[in-house]
Amino acid sequence: MESLRKNRCLFVDKEAISSLALVKEGLLYPVTSLMSKQEAEDVDNTGVYRGKTFPFSFLLAPKGKRNEAILKSAKKDEVLDLICENRKYGHIVVDEVFEIDPIERVEKIFSTSDISHPGVKDTLNRLGKLSICGEYELNFDEIKESKAKIKDAIEATEAKNITAMMVAAKPFHRAHERVIRLAMDRADLVVMFLLKPYKEDILSYSLRLKTLEFFVDNFLPRSKVVIVPLETTYIFAGNNEVILDSIVASNFGCNRIIIGQNHAGLGVYYDKHALKSVFDTLEGVDIDIDINNEFVYCNLCRTIVSTATCPHGQHHHIHYHSESILELLRQGILPPAVLMRREISSMILSEIFPNRFKNLEKLYYDIMPFNGILESHSEKDFYIELMNLYQTSSLT
């Protein structure tokens, strides 16, 4: 007769569940399980696991007094349920419990233990001193759905050259468009991984997805692009982020990944007139890596150009710095069309500033040309027409 006794529980967050799911679905291969104490020490010392690059040990060390008490008393082969937000996501069979140093752990992940670093602070708040390893089962369908979506797209297009791009789209701007089009020139299929953090900010994941889908649906051959979410857990951080991005893309079935030269974790430098980066240390990761030069708008070339091909100085360049463009949007300012498509700007502003205007219809008809037929208009329509006025040039 099956016992009616409930299993004891470990309480974990969504980041932990997502990281465990990535491994369970084979997307962090060669890592296929939580690491034992000896495996963890070896990986942290060498940066290699089973002959392939992996930047740090893969551990589960949930913080909290209840978790610490459970882990201290856990017996080998005991089954512990994994609980997140009052829901059971799976279970783990205890093999080994061992102590870790949280400070050393964050140092390995972020290359710093300075608590003024937001990633370090957040990770220390969720990282305990005891780690557990053992076989586990998990119910987390989001990653399964992404795998199936990419597999279906590959089969439908019979794609052989599959390029991955990690896109935050915070916000989605003109330089993103240029990189995507360049990627499509060399690929049968472009997989855009839209980064999905667990802490939402002014641009929600759903809003960023909407802007990206608008561009793909209206300005690209839809069959050659697939958009999937990628949960960016705490392990995707620091100089290790681009390495893990490459590992994940490869395990999703991509054979090329595009990384921007100004990516914070790339560590680009020149050695004997050759471009070097963290990728020069990769072992056993089967994916080609393209490092793109920065794209800018040159006011003399009068178009978007690569900094490697433009002959004019930086003082002629408009840079596509996402934070600066986002600051305009935060302040409710419509970014110039040279930075972002007006339709995308209007989507964002109308969502983050709903019902902004007291009498939208009067304002619309007072300053906008129209065909003489009175129609209702949304704030999104207003922003689009306002951008048209900004681009009217006969009086400027």
C-alpha cells in the first residue's frame, strides 16, 4: 500500500526552476544534472566539464531557515518536493548535501563579490550555504514549448544554416533591425531568443514581444524567423553570459550565434592585430560565432553604418544605446524615427502612459491633417501622426 505520508519540501524560486529545466531539457549540455561536491570543485577550478567548456559549477542551494533545516537533516535517497510560489514543480532524490561558500559562488558567476553590483546582491539574497545534488523530475512546459517551436520551424523550412540571436529589445530599435537583416542574408532560419527576466521593469516581456513580432510580421519573410522566450536566470551573468548563450543556442539546434562587439561580457581586445574575446577559450562548443561591429547612424553618410566601414569620426555618429533611448521613453518623449520605428515607439508610449491626454480627439483634430471624416483614434494613432509632423521638413 502506498504511504500517505507527504514528502518534505524545499522552497525554491522561479529562477531555480528555470535553471533546473534548462538542464533537464538538455540545453546546458554537457551538464545533465546537479553537480556533486567533487564535480563542482573540479569545474570551478578548470572551467571544463566532461571535456567541454562550462564556466562554473551547476548547483542548487536555496536560502532560508526552513530549507537549511531540511538539508541538514536530509538522508540519502530521501525524496524532497520542489515548491515554488505554493506550487509543486517536481521532486529531487537526495544523493549528497554539502557546504558551499556563497561569496565564492557569486565571485565565480559575476567576477565580483561587490554587493553594490545588483546581480551579486540579488543572488546573495537567494543563495544558501548548503547545496544538494541528486536525480530530479520537473514539470516546466515553457522550455519544452520553445524546443518544439524551433524544431517545427527547422522542419518546415528544411533549414541547414540556423543563426541564433539573443535579443533584449529594451527597446527594439533600428540597429537591431540592421543586425537581423544581416543575419538573414546568411541563414536559412534566424532564431531570436527574447530574453525574459524574472524581474519586470517599465518594458514588460509581453510589450517587448509585441514590438518584435510587429517588425517580423510586417518587414521580414515570416517563415525565416522564429521568436522564442529565454528565461535569463542568475547564471546568465557577467563574462559567462555569452558563453552560456552559445551553449544554449547550440543545444537548441543552432549552428551560428551573433554577438555584438560592445556586449558587456564579451571582453573584446586586440592581440597582435587580431580580434580576441572570451570565445577564444571555448572548448567543445559546436557553434560558429559572429562578432558584429557596432552600428551607428552617420549624419554624413546619412544612413546606418558599421563603425568599421564609416570613414567619419565619432562626432558624426548617433549611437543606438538602449538605455538612452529607453530614458526618452521613460520621460514620455517620442524618440526620433532615426532611432526607432514610429509604430514601435507608439506601441510603447501608449502602453506605459495609458490615457495620457485629457481630450485626445480634440487634440488630434486640432493639429493633425485628416480626410474630412471624423473617426475615433487611439493614443497609438496619435503618436504615429505626431511623428509624421516631426518629419515634415518644409519649414525647417
